[in-house]
Amino acid sequence: MQGTVATWNAEDHSGTVLLDNGQELDFPAEAFAASGLRLLRLGQRIRLDTDEQGRVYRLAIPTMP
């Protein structure tokens, strides 16, 4: 699934994403750490990988594998 970064806490590396359906989804610092990314910007498009319970476990840039 994809969305747009709505909030980003650069200190603890957590935030929220606004999904295309309008739902807001939180992501933990662990998901950011698993991404290999160095930073995020508000308004940036990202891909989210979720587990069976719908929890985000990894972020990625949509054009990256």
C-alpha cells in the first residue's frame, strides 16, 4: 500500500502516513529502521509493508524495490 507522509518525528523516527483512502496510519521507529532510509519529508510518497494485523513493519520509496 502507498501513502503520503503526514507527520514525521526526526528525533524518534516515527510518524504517520495518510493513505490514499483518507485513513491515517501510524508507523513505528522500527519500520523506519528496516527501510534503510535516512530521512523522510512531509508530503513524501512512501510504500508501506504491513503484517497480517495491519501493522507497518517496513517503509520504502515507491520506485525502489
